[in-house]
Amino acid sequence: MHLLAAYAPQAPAVIAQMTVVSTTNEHKAALRLLGVLPLAGAVVTADAMLTHADVCQGIVEGHGDYVRRGYSGSSGSTGGSRTGCTTPAM
């Protein structure tokens, strides 16, 4: 078990957190966390684990935006500015 947190750099503080229990994963906890956050006008960043289409869709439906550095190649380096996250057509 561990925590998944939403950090607001303007505060600077953790504004919400969810417990990730051993019977679930961060992806499902992130979906729950997005449901309680005020996303309107916010920019959400996340690591590659949270770039599932339904996470991106949850951000967009909450009137937020997302940014993530893209993965580039097999060397483990990060690449330019591609999001790596695709939002389903609405």
C-alpha cells in the first residue's frame, strides 16, 4: 500500500491524496483522484504510467489540460514535447 498525491506547486502543498491498496493500481487510483480535484484551468503532469487514454479523458472532461515529456527510443532517455497521451474523440 502507498499513496498517490496531487501536488499544487503554487501552494506549495499536496492538495489531495488517495491510498493505492495492494488489490488495485496507480492507474485506478488516479482515476478516482481526478474525480475529486478541481481541474478547470489546471495543467496536470504525470509519469508514463498514467498516460492511459481514460486518465487523459478524465482530465479533459474536468476542463483541465495535460503535459508529459515523451519517451524517446529504447535508451531510456526522454524526448521532446510530445504528450504520449491520446485523448479519445468526443
